[in-house]
Amino acid sequence: MTDDQSLKKAREGTAMLIDLVMRAARERGWSQPAEVFLRLALANRRHLFPFTD
């Protein structure tokens, strides 16, 4: 991160990733995240800064 704008974008991306992981876990009856749900979330969101850009 080199400036405030990219830091803000990274924070938003991180929050979105956490939401996607938890949504995937809940859809499958889990109450806690697991690595498989992280992988699913990243696979479903190809452009999620700073993780997939």
C-alpha cells in the first residue's frame, strides 16, 4: 500500500473477503470459517484487491 486510497481499497477488499467466507460457511451449515471457504471465496471473486489483483 503506497497511499491512503489503496489502503482504503484494501480494507474494503478484506471486509468483502470475510463476508464471502462467512456466507459460504453458513450456506453449508458451518458456524465458523475454514480454509476451504476462503478458497471458494477467492475463486468466486477474481478481482478482489489486494488478494487477487
